[in-house]
Amino acid sequence: MFSSGMWEAALFGAIAQSALIVGALLVWKFPGMKKPVIVGALMAFGAGAVISAVAVDLVAVSYDEAGAGPTALGIGIGCLIYFGIIALLERKGDDEQPGELLEAQVAAAASGHGEGEVHGASPKEARNLTIGMVIDGVPESVAVGLTLHTATVGVSAALVGSIFISAIPEAIGIAAALLAGGMAMGKVLLRFSSIVVIGAVFAAVGYSLLYGASDSLQAIIQSIAAGALLVVVINEMIPIAVRSVKAWAGVIGAAGFVFSAALTWAAGG
């Protein structure tokens, strides 16, 4: 049975991932959203926001609860888990791999000239892009659930806000590729909605993992989520932002960092 806390975690997990649907609707209604500078700026801002949320709402809290050892251990485990999942998928032998496609299709909307043309996704590519989005969303959603135990006032507004913002450019790039490949808008929304549901489930899982756990175990679990999120940011978000907006990526990313921190400060964190 779901407790009230698990339902709350699921709600905020769904809110964070619902940016995928927002991004898909934006690119369908406003094709200009695919312009390189817009996608790249959103990605840079989102990267800075996620880094801030990881540092303030996950790593700092983990350190305060259990010290440097468990925190460092958890970050290392989180990095290796995420990296290992991607590596296993890429050893299956498909020509198009989920991790590579996820970056390539978002980058297609954030690079090149003019409107930043996005190539249509084949059925196999569409499948692997969906897998890649799920892989990205799982550590984010788990982290949202974890913060219900640790944030000063309910869930971490900074983490939910940063995940929401960073998911919009991802959705813009991938939705553009799926639509260009001939997929109907209704089917795109159905796929993205399924990822929102998965995010809600894993947010509830993240909440339940910390129920009654010791300080050390809480610290390790939180820092595992932090490590996985850091890999997502460094491997996928930052390179796309730099390719698109060049040196401005750092400036925009810093603005995203301050925005995320301000959400925490406003909540009393």
C-alpha cells in the first residue's frame, strides 16, 4: 500500500518529469523552439540548476548526516551504476544505442546552422530514444523522492524545478526527431506520458528507500542519486550546451545554479 508520503513523492516526481510533455507541445506548436540558441541556452541553464540542486539538496545534506566517507562512497556507486547501465545497453549490438541517440537527437536541435535541422527517427531509433529518456529520468525521480525526507519544507523545490527546466530542451530535441520521422503527435505524447508515470513510480521508490533508514544509509542512498545525476549532467547536458551557445554556456549555467539555490533559500533551506 502507498503511504501518504509515497503519494506525495509520486506527485512531485510526475511534476518534475511532466516537462517532457511541455517540451513536446512547445516544439509542435512553436517550431522556432528548435533553434540552436534556444535549446542550448535551456540546456545550459538546466545543467547549472541540476548541479546546484545536487550540491545543496543531496550532497550537502548527505555530508551533514553521515560525513565524508558514506557520501563519497555513494557518489562513486551512483556514477558506476548509471555508467554500467548505459554500457550494458550499448553492448547489445544495435547500430543505434540509447545513450548515443539521446545525446545526438537533442544535439541536433542545438547545433548546426539556421533552424538546427533535426533528422527523423527510425522505429528502432524511436525505441532507443525512449529507453534513453527513461534511463535519464530514473535517478532524477529517485532523488526527488529522497528529498521528501531531507528538505526543510516538503520536497526540494530546487531539485524539482531544476529537473523540470533541464527536461524541456531534451523533450524539444527528441520530440522534433520523432515527429520528423513520421510519428503522430498523439503517439509522442503517449510515450512521454509513460515516462512521466515511470518517474512518479521511482519517486515513490526513492521515498520508501529512506523510510526508517539509519543516517549512514540515508546518506549513501542520497549520494548515489547525486552521483548518477552528475554523470547525466556532465556526459549529456554540458557538451550540448557548449556546442550551441559556446562560452555563454558557463554564464547561463551560473544563472541556473543561482536560480536553483534561490529556490532552496526561499524554502528556508
